[in-house]
Amino acid sequence: MMLHIPEVLTPEELAHCRSVLEKADWQDGKATAGQQSAKAKYNLQLPLNHPQHRELAELILRALGRNRIFNSAVVPFRVVPPLFNRYDPGMGFGAHVDNAVRPIPDSGGMRVRTDVSATLFLSHPEEYDGGELCIYDEAGMQEIKLPAGDMIVYDTTVLHSVAPVTRGSRWASFFWTQSMVRDESRRRVLYDLDRAIMDLRTRLSDHDPAVLQLVNCYHNLMRQWCDL
Ligand code: NI
């Protein structure tokens, strides 16, 4: 499932992230790439030991925590602390796959199975040309460029690339999530059911017997399908 989640950050949070990143010392993105993907990767990243990396990562994790669509569609178990990247003119990232398992830094060896990838756009689309996130799925290639503060989530199982930037600078945050529901088709069923329940709750009431029955079905499916 590929999903556009609008306005993940408030305008104030977005402005804060951008002002910190404006002053940051960026490093070569190859430092965090795997052996094979390093050959395709030309970008800059905020170093993990940058003094404000943790603060920005926590700001984004808080924004995810309150985002109903993210929680409903992804059913997060663990999120790798968000990273930040930047593509200036001539930079891009050829088609590649992301590692299936990622360590969580400074966690005493905790690891995450990468079920869902997310890119949170921090630059306005008119600030740069090129830089589309290209996702290759059964329907062909989808080119994604979203308003600053919006996020795309997609299954980490697919090939993807970032088209070369030809003007301006493209900044984004990106991260991976291990879902409590490993199977993407099951996540889709839960998301569809949750949305239908939300819609019915506004049209009927929380205590309507049909609503209660559906909420019960939702939790019973979750009980069968989630791993913790
Ligand atoms: Ni990638």
C-alpha cells in the first residue's frame, strides 16, 4: 500500500526543522548506505552525532504518535529514529532496495524489520526541480513529490530511487517502521475496516450495535494478526 499522509508536521514544526537544517553540517550519505546501494547513492545526510539530530528525530516521532492515519495504516511496533537527507543539483539515488533489518542506534542491539518506508518532505515542491521519489510497483513507476510537511508511506518490499535534482535543494526526513502486522495485505484490510468504522461512528454513534460489532471484529482481527 502506498499512502500520502498530508500535514504530518504543523507549520511551526516544519519551520523549526528547516531552520535547524539550514545551519547543519551535512555529510556524504554513503556513510550509512549498504555496500551495494552506496554505488547508486549521491546525497548528503545529517550525521547521527549532530547535536540537534536527536531533537529533530524526536519532534518527528511525536508528530507520528498523534497522526491517526499513520497509526491506522502502518500499525507501528518500532520506528527507526528518523534520518535527514539533502539532494543538491546533480545528486540522486539510483534504483535500490533497502535492507530488511536495520539496527536502532544506541539501543543496546535492538533491531527493526523494515516493513514500511516513509519519506517526509521538508522542501516545498517549487524550491527544486527533479528529486521525485520513484517507486516501482506492479502498476509501474509512481513519481512522488509532495508539499513540505506531507509524507508518503510505502511497503519497503519495493524498488525505489530518487531522480536527480536539477535545480535548488530537496530536503527530507526518511525512516522505516516495523509493523505489528507483518503482512501488507492484512494491514490493508485493517486500514480499510478502521476507516469504515470511523465513517460510521460519525454517521451513527459510538454505541450503535453495528458499530460496536465492527469494532469488535477489528480488534479480533488485530489479535489474530499482530506480533509483539
Ligand atoms: Ni532507499
